[in-house]
Amino acid sequence: MKTAICILLALPVVAVAASDKSAPNLHVAVFDFQTDGNLDAQLGVPNAGKVIANILASDLSTLSPVTVVDRGAVQQQLDSRRFDLFKSMSPVDAKGLGRSLDATTLVNGRVFIAGDGIVIAARVVSTETGQTLGAMVKSDGTTPVVDLLSNLSMQIGRTALVQLGAEAPSWGSAMIVGSGKHGSFISHDEVACVMAIDGQAVPDEVVQWEHKRSILPGIHQVFVRYYDGTVTAGYNFILQARPGASYEVRYERQSQLNPILWIQDQGTQQPVTIKVEARVDVPRPTAPTASEWAFGHLLPPYPNPNSVTTPLPKRTK
Amino acid sequence: MNEPELNRLLRESKMPDRSEGYWDRFPDRVVGRLQAAGTYEAKSQPWRLAALTMAAAFGLVMGFILWHRAPPSAETFATLRDGPVLRELLRQYPGRLHAIIQDGNGLHTLLSKDADVSPSDPIWLEIRDGEAHRVIVTFSGQKIRCGGTDVIVLSDLEGRVILIGDGFFWSRQISTGSAEKVQIRAEQIPEVHMNSKPPRPL
């Protein structure tokens, strides 16, 4: 889990790097979110409000034409008295803070525990006029938190654009699919497939490796599995999915060596993750359970991998 | 209600719109109506006339006080929700109006000294907090007092309203924290879009 948190804390760098520089002048500054009560303790994540702001900023950066102001700069320049969530913001203050951050839009918010789930509410302030609008998402007990944040980022993106006088755009989901090759009479199929997304298991992942899975724009944790009938390996990737993009799990393996795994953009044919040499594991790799993820306890229970029988790929003659 | 509040209430109250002779003739009309009903025997029982007159006068005074102390009527709420009051106040105090509040003490406005109120969507709120009943017209992004805490009122692009505060969250679908102790109705006021810009394509 610590690894996942470290990756999420490092996301602002990725977010800025992934921004579309040719986009209209729309720069969103995302401030740390506040958390209600002992949310940090309940999530088991220190600075949960910061982690949520990082994920949100990263998700926003995938939504062209939205660009994101560097989160480090945002927090460095933050004067909490000038952008207190519970204080009305005047147009003059909004303009001044926007000028100092080179931001057209300011975003902050708060996370609430509500029953078995959470509510994430955001305040969106135009630095041009001071116009203030809101956005919110709530978990229904089954939706992964990253999907909530993806939906929230799209609401914020639309709001920011409308505040600038543009029409509200819509951003579509991305797709991800496995890859493989059929075996011969004496050899098994060899596949690399999606085994779990954000801690939620993909059923029959090996058999259905050609089945496209939909993922919302933004940050996701994609657990990839390699399998050739006898040898298996897995790796947990952090994928920043762009709206409408198609991704493919790819692999390379030389005989008797560990497989190399990565995720590739089908449009550009370029890797969008690092290439990882995945250690050959026991018959089925151990995917991170939902409870091991940063917001795992809010996700639905993940089935015990050891209790699942994985059907082998069909042989072809 | 204490004495100064009562004095203030009586000073602020207005007489019902009746002619001067109405009140002079009122006891006689009461008596006449009772006589017509055959229940009054003035000559045989003069104390009854006095009692009835006192009862009528007491009822009149109480009705007068209660009429002016009564919570805001639905008509008053509707007037605030429909927007003419808001439009007029925005015209009079451009950039200065934080909120209009209608409660048991009448209609109030919260004004800023300077024109520093952000031009955001107007929102109509009805809040029942125990015995207190208030209607507030304010704007997205403004702070109000609700459930004993400061909350920010926000509306989204679809006109849905949320209230957020420290340990307080309210929306039409879900509420948590101290918001659960307060009854809230909220709507965006659709007709007043004085500061919105026409959409332009990207």
C-alpha cells in the first residue's frame, strides 16, 4: 500500500507533464482537500485530502483542453486565509490568487464520511469573475474511489469551461484489452490480460483476454497477468487513461526468462507505462486485494485469488 | 419573547386596514349578531355583555399580535423564490448583496460594504431548525449559518444545490453530520442570470 501511496503522491509531476500545451487558456489549480472527522484514520492513509487532490489533478490533466497548475506550486503559494473553503471569495481575491498561480480556475473541497461510503464535494471558483459553483460525487458502496474522482474531475472540467464561457464538453471512457497468441497442438495459448482494475477482479480474465474493458478517464490501478498455461506472472500498473483512448496489455518473453509486461496506447503504438520484468510466480499471481489499495476498504470485497479456479485457455490444433 | 422584543414588534406592526368607525361599531356588531342568534339577553344579564365584549377584545388583540408574529407566509416565500425582490435588490445594491433572509422577524438583507460579492447563481433555501423557520435567498459560493455552523452554499451546472461545512454536508439525496438535524429545501432560482455569458464554442 505504501508503494501505491507514494505513486499517488508523485502524480502531480505526471499530471503536469501530460497536459496538453496547445489547449485554450484554461489552467486549473487544485488545492488540498479537507477531510471530515477522522477520515485519515478510517482510510488508513495519512493526508487523504492531499492524495485525493493529487488524483483529481491528475485526472483533470487528461481532459483536454484542461491543463493543471503544478500542485507543488499551488500549495507553496497557498495563503489559507485567501482560499479558505468556508469563506466566501470576492472577485478581487479570486483574481489576485489566480494571477499569482497563473490559474483561471481554483478548486478546493472536502471529503465526508456518509454511511458506508464517502461524499466528495468541490468548490470551483473562476479567477476571472469570482463566480463560484460546486460539484460533488458520492459512493454507492460499490464504485471505486478512483471512479468517483474521475467523475468529479469531469464535472469540474465542464464547470471550469462553462465559467469561461465555453460550451460544456463531454469526455468518453477509455478501453483496455489484453493480447496473446494461440498455442499449437503441443503448447498452450500465451496471453497477457487485465486481471483486476482498481482492486475489482475481472472474471475469467484469461479466457476473455480479447474482451475490451471500459475505464473512465484518469488514474487507475490495472493489475496485469501473464499466462502461458504453465507459467504465470503479474504486475500492478498505474495507468493514466485518456478519454476515448484504447490501450492494450503487451508482453515479451524469451524462453525460460521472466516475461516483460507493459501497457501500450493502440493509437500511437507507444508504451504508456514502464516496461516491467515480472517475476514468474506460483500458478496464479496474487493481485492486490481491495483492502490493500489506498482506499481499499471503501471498495467492494475482492475475492480470494486462491479460491478462484482459472480456466485454461482453449487449445487450438 | 421579552419586553423589548414585544415593544419593537408592536412598534413595527401595522393596524389592519379597517375604517375608523369599524372598531367603534365592533362591540355592537358582536352583540347584534348574538341577538340575532337568540342567545343574548342584555337586560336580564348585563354581565354577559361585558364578558363577551372583553373576550372579543382579547381575541382581537391576540389575533393582531399573532398575525404580525406569524411565520412568513407561503406567498412571501414564493415572492422571494420567483425573483422580483432579488432583482430589485440586485439593481439597488450591485455586487453588495450577500443574502436576503425572511424569518419570524421579517425581511432582512445582508449587504457588503464594498461591491465584493461574486456574481454567481442565486439560490433559494428554506431551513427549519427546531422552532426556527427561515427562507434565505443567496448566491452560490456565499456563506450562511445553518445548523449551528458556517456552511458554504454551492450550486452545480445542473442547478443542484449542496451545502458544505465543518462536519456538515447536505444535498437533496444525502446529508451527513449536523445537517441531519436540520430540514432543508433548496432550489436554484432560474430566472435571474444577470452575469451569465452566452456560451461560445471551443
